[in-house]
Amino acid sequence: MSGETISIGSLVKPRREKASPAEHPDLHYIGLEHVEAQTTKLLGSVPATEMKSTANRFFSGDVLYSRLRPYLNKVWHADRDGLCSSEFIVMPGNDSLDANFLRYRLNSADFVSFANSLNAGDRPRVDFDQISVFITWLPKTLKEQRRIVAEIEKQFTRLEA
């Protein structure tokens, strides 16, 4: 397998688009409580119209990473467009990075340990600039990234059975 070591910040730039929930009544809102810790699973959502404050905009294919309490490791790969809490960093996939590969990379123990070491306190928060320096190995091709994702998902399915 060929690849390279590269920083998260060199791979992806966060989406910083803000939106008013009132302007998007057809979308759903994802809060921190809607993403299960450690599993990358979505537990639910609410209509965006139930929210009052400005939210982050995300699109299908983006990866949402919770900046609050990084030890909870709340990561989700969006399967729809929507709005989310400003406590999420929204990271889009791109031509050199498969979003599911990014999701599993952010969900890995070494990344969680790194992110958790950045700040202390009862409500530690990280920002993209802090996590952007994390160095990871990246397979050169999207095909190889997708093969790795498929193997990870195969093993998770086996474990759940």
C-alpha cells in the first residue's frame, strides 16, 4: 500500500457556512445529543424550525466532529443536508479524501487521545486549528481508502454479530 503522512489541515478545510433555522424549515438539526459517543452513529434529529439560534450548515457527505469534550468522540458522516450545533466542526470530503475514511480516522484511539490532550477542564473544547496539526497516514488513492473503509465496516459487522 502506498501512501503519505500528512496533516489533517492539509487534507481538509472546515465548512464555515452559518444558517438561520427559520430560513431552512425543510432541514433537520443535529445537536451533540443526537450523535452517539464512540460509535459514529446518529441517534436522531429535530426539525430545524425548533431551533432559534444560528447553526452550522452541512451537506450530505460532510463529516461532523464535536469540538466539545473530545474524549466523547462524537463523529458522524452526514447522509443528508442539514443544520447542526456550532459545537461541530464540519469537514467536507474532497477529491483526495474519502469522507468515510476521515470519519474512521477521527474516530481512532490515537486521534481521540491527541484531541483530548489539547485542553483541560470540565468542558474542554478543541478547534480546527488545534486538530489540524495531527499527522496521519493517507493512502494515495480513493480506491485504497474505500477498500480500508470496507474492511473496517466488515469487521464492525462481524463484531456486532
